[in-house]
Amino acid sequence: MDQSMPRYLQLKQQLLQRIRSGDFQPGDRVPSEHQLARMAGVSRITAKQALSELAREGWVYRVRGKGTFVSERPRPPERGPVQAIGVVVPYLRSAYSTGVVMGVESVLVEAGYHLVFRSAGTYREEEESVRSLSEAGVHGIIVWPAVGQFVNAEIVRLYLSRFPIVLIDRFYRGLPIDCAQSDNLRGGYLVTRHLLDLGHKHIAFVAGDERLRNVTSVEERHLGFQTALHESGVAASDLLTWPAPDVPDWCEWLAAQLSEQPDVTALVAENDEIALKLLVTLDELGVPVPGRISVTGFDDEDIAATAPVPLTTVRQDAVGLGKAAARLLLDRIEGRTPATHRQQVILPVELTVRESTDRPGTLPTLRP
């Protein structure tokens, strides 16, 4: 098997070989997406795409509520050019990112395209992924940009050549590329307003330093945080932002922050990942949540509801975000959007209140 081939195509070929060899007979039920993912050691997205390809080519058929079955008369793959779309994401390690990709897939597969995925956590990986996809002849590309102070030169080149391209979650300043994103500004405002209504007056925003300076979605959440505080009469000089350190253990850093800013009673984290790390560190320091410090997140990952202290957070519509990006790309591919016009879709967000927030408490003695 060609290991350079995308994983879903490798899995598809393995299943097809079993159908052709007679391991799977006409009418046999093939393993489900979850079973395939577990057996092959791949994501559910990969397993689903492999089955979708087999169904599109007529080797299997699906029965709602029952499963996927081998066709009575399997036929060879359709001839002609393959219509493919490239999707570049920084990671696929959470329910949120997986939901975004599933939303993209649900729209584009129905429109007759198959997806080619690339994972690119750094700007160099992202640039190479976009270049290789465009050279492979895909009809368009959806990119969830990696974190960093850069603009992908390949994306700029494709935009200038009017190649169909859409961004997810964040955008490049000065580059009018179609973009689908959540209402990050309102999300930052809602969660801060919630804390203010509980009686908190000294609130800090916690974010990765590079993300706060270079990721537009995080900047918008920070602006929403600032707006809510300004409305409540907090002076600009009293706005607190704590850049999270890039170290595994936050105990020393967080203890110092709380000692230097003893009036702080609530922390607004840029996302659930940082919020959950704050919860763990506060527990190690002996600081009760929400008795002394209230903590909020952003994203509403699955783990937010099951954390030791269930997390108050902002819920994004991950699947809806992926669908919106896919529709923007189809509009661009099919010429429904003027070449010089930028489309931007902003999806609503929702505040989810759980046990990590309450009225302000008093500062206990930190554990040594």
C-alpha cells in the first residue's frame, strides 16, 4: 500500500480488496464507521470518508439506521476526472475540530466532491500543504490557519490568481478572502458580562501570548472582554491580561499572578484548553473554584461538561461552521460570488453556564 496516499484512500483500498476477494459478499454488512476507526487506528472522519468513497463508486450502499452493506452487483469506479477539495486544519484532536471537518464534509460530499485532508500545525506545514493540494489539481481549498505571526504566501498567491479558497475561524488582515467564523466578539462579551452580573469586579483575561497578538479570533474575544468591562465602568488602566506561559507547569506562574493581583476573583480563558489547565493548577495551589476564583472557557469541548468542576464556557456551532465554509467555497467555485467581493459568515454563539462560576469569594492561603 502506498503510504503517501491519504489514510482514507488507504482504508478504502483495503476494504475494496476484501470485497473483490470475496471476504465481503453481496448483502454482507461491513464494519461501521466506529468499528473501522478502531480496527484501523484512524479517526472516525477517515473511516466515514472511506465508506463514502465506496458508496459513491457503487461498491456499497447505506440503509439508514441499519448500516452499510455490500452492493449486489459491485461495479468498477466511475471514469473521468475526480472532483476533489483540499481541507487544511492545524489539528484533529478534539470534538470541536472534528465537528468542523464533519460539517465541511457533509456539504461537499453531497455536492459530488471528495475531500483530501492535510494536518498542518505550523506555518511551514500549512504552506507546504496548500502548495501540494493546489499542484494536485483540487478544485478549491478550505484552510483553518495555523497559529503564528505570518501570512501564508501560497494562500496569497492563490487569492491573487482567483483560485477558490476559504478560511475558517480567523482571517488575514488586509486580505479579503472569504471566511466563516463564530461571533467571537459577542462570545467574549457574554462570558464577561456573566461574571460582572455575578458581582465580579476584578477579572483577568488569560491567553497564549502569541495567540493574543496574532490570532484574530482570540483578539476578538479579548475585545469583547474589554467592551463588557468598559460598559461596567472599569478604567482602561485596570484591564488585566495575563499571557499564559509556554511551560508544562503553571503553578509558579499562577501563584505569582494571584499574589501580585490579589483582588482578581475571575479568569476568562481564551479557550477551554487553557481554562481546564487553569482549573488543574488552581486545584494544585489549593485555590477553590468557584469559591475563590471563577473560571470560564470558550468552545464548549466535550470535556468542559465532565471536568472536575464543570466549566462555564461559550458554545460554538462547530458543524455549522464547517458547513458555512463549504457553502462559501461552493459559491466561489460555481461563480455565484463576484471576484472582487469578500464573503464573511459569522455564526452565533451561546453562553453555557456551569459550576465553575459563582459570586466572588475570599483568597485562601496558597499551598507551598
